[in-house]
Amino acid sequence: MAYRNGVYAAFDGQGKTNPSESDIRYFNILKVWAKGEDFKYIDSHQKTNAVRDTSKKETLKRALRERLSNSKVMILILSNDTNYDRGFLNYEIEKALDDYKLPLVITYPRIEGEINKQWSTLEKRWPKALKERLNDKLQKDLSCLHIKFSKEEVSRALMYMTVHNKEYIGPRLI
């Protein structure tokens, strides 16, 4: 069995190759935060060999599954540009929740005000696989936390949300 200490970050690349034009910019922010002493982050993407976007679909899926199997939590970055049903994001969510039972820290960049009063706005960002699982009343073991994308909130969530200690069971907003 894999040692599950990594953090798996997932986002929609929006089919772009320029990182400044897609949600990869938020993933890059996580990596910058991790360079400081006040943010604990072991990147699951660094635990396996790199794959190219031009790799065969099954090669990409195999690498994603390996990374997920070494992860203790998934950070899901959902912006206004996140697509409902494109690319590998839905596959990553399905595997994270169904196969690896990872808790989700669902982060929302560029949200103003109290997040717990914006459910209908946040729901518009959910990819298909997430929406199906959050709306499924039978998913009692689902562990997820909805937060703003900020260093402080992500850091705090990573202290509590792991496969080893699911502090929050069921979809919650904080």
C-alpha cells in the first residue's frame, strides 16, 4: 500500500497551453506558498514521473491514478471558467472520491464575502462528477469542505482534511 502523504491538486486547464490563461495559475500559487515555512504541502504530482499533455490517454490516466493513490487529500480549484464536462477533471474527481476515498478541499478563487451565503453561485462552478456526488443523498461517507482560495484557509483545511482524519463528513461550507 502506498504511503499517502501527498496533496493532489486538480483544476480545469481550460484546454489552454498558456498557464496564465487557465486555472493552472492557482496550482502554481500553491507551489509558491509551499516554498514558505508556514504552508505545509507535499505535491502528489512530484511523486511520479511527469507526463506530457500529448501522452496517450491511458498513460495519463495511469499517472493520475498513481498520484491519487499516494495522496491524503484533494484540493479542487473551481473558478468561473471551470468547465462542466471537459478534459480529465471529472475523471480525477470520480477516482478521488469513488476509488481512493479522498476528502476534498474545494476552493473557490475570486469569491468575495461570506462563502456560506453563496451556495447557488458556487454550484455553477461544479464539474459534472462533483455535482452528481454532492447531490447524491446516498454518499454519506463523502468528506468535503468548501473554502475561499486563500493561503490561510487552504493551510487550515489541510491540517484537518486527510484520509487519516476526516474531520468533516458530508458537504460543508465554512
